Amino acid sequence: MILHFTKMNGAGNDFVVVDNREHTVSLTPAQVVKLCDRHRGIGADGVMLLVPCASGKADWAWDFYNADGSVAEMCGNGARCFARYIQRATGMVRESVTFETLAGVIRAHFHGERVAIDLTQPHSLRLNEAVPLKGGPTTIHSLNTGVPHAVLFVENADETMVSPIGAEIRYHAHFAPKGTNVNFVQRFGPGRIRVRTYERGVENETLACGTGVTAAALITATLHGETSPVKVQVQGGDEMEVSFAKAGEAFCDVRLTGPADFVFEGTIKV
């Protein structure tokens, strides 16, 4: 099969995007892995397919696959890229679009080359849990922002061993059976943090993770009294912004804003 694709990136988190509105493309996990391979394929953190929304709850829907071929519920950076792809592929001129994910319906708002997405309601907040790691008991916080995230605060993000510690936490029994993404957060001052993320499904550090940035910002706001918005620097060097409101102890109206860029188009045999 010859596959036409578009390569995109959101703050360095990169994706292969395919138009499958006619349902002519069916990818196996092995084919997804091949597409995402950075040496023998296109290279990406995930693959997104544009499909009609069967439920009627949104304008469109996606099929989203992690780089290891597994299905993902949600991806914040991917969602922003996907929205711009819909805009280009369909010739849409509206200021916003909705699409259905396994985590729920996402609404995206266009601001030039930047996109803001309204995320689904965060849930499963857990704070100050002592998790036994090889280096000793470690305080970890967690929140589901479409996918599960663990959050650790560190003094210096540059010196943090993200891959080995992230892998240990990702597969830790405390987060079984599905595992978790892992975010290492350094506070810079009022309303500003830096985040490095080990992503489940990529099984390595990525240059950015939208849902991870969101989890880190919301947990920082909870523990340190930050007000909306929180600005977040990611490993790829870009700055993202998380805005939110509070409804009692819960967060609502959570919005993630950041870049979503087209890189190139091409064809590949799969």
C-alpha cells in the first residue's frame, strides 16, 4: 500500500497524519511502528488518521496510535496538530472544530499557527503519594488529563535522569496495570514551570507532551496556589500555556495553547 501522509509537530512532539475519510487505510501495529521508526520510516511519536465521526457527537474523529503501535486515548500536542490538519484537508474556514477521541470530544480554536484546545474534565487527582523507587521513597502526584500522568518536582530539570527514572515509574506496580506517563517539573517562579516528560507508548522522553504539560500545570496550581494561566517551557524549547478555572476542588474549563506546525508531505510504502 502506498500511503500519502503529512508530517506535523506540536512543540517538538511529532506526528504522521493521514486522511482516512474514505476508510481506505487500515494500519497494523507493525505498520505504525515502521512509520514511526526514525531510521527506517518517517519518524514520529505517533500516527493520527482523520476519519468521519460515527457517533455524531463531533465534526470529525481520529484514530490515534502511539509509536509502539498501541492505541492512545488522547494526546494534547497531537490534538492541536490534528485540528490544523482538519482545517487544511477540508478547507474549513471556521474559528473552531470538534473531533472525537477515546477520552471524549475535543474542541480546538485557531489562532493563526497556534491552536488552543479545550480538554476533557481532568480526574483521578492524587497528591503526595510516597512511591518506593530504587533511589528510595519518592513523592509523586498524579492526574488523568485524558491519559494518566505522574508528576514529580525536581530542583534542576537539566540534571534529571528522565529516561531511567521515567521508565521505572512508568512500569511501577503503583500505576499498574496500564502504567503512566511521567513528568519532571521545575518551578521557575510565579506562573512559570519547565516540564520534561517520559511518554508511555513512545517509551522515551519526548520534546513535549500536551497532556503532561497540563497535568503538571494543574498540580502545580493545586500545591503552590498558582492562578490561571500557567506558562510552561518544554524540552523542545517552545512555550505552552495552560488556563483553567476551579469548581470547588475540581478543575474545569481547562485549555491548552501552543504551536502546531506542518513539516512536510510525502508518500511511503507500508
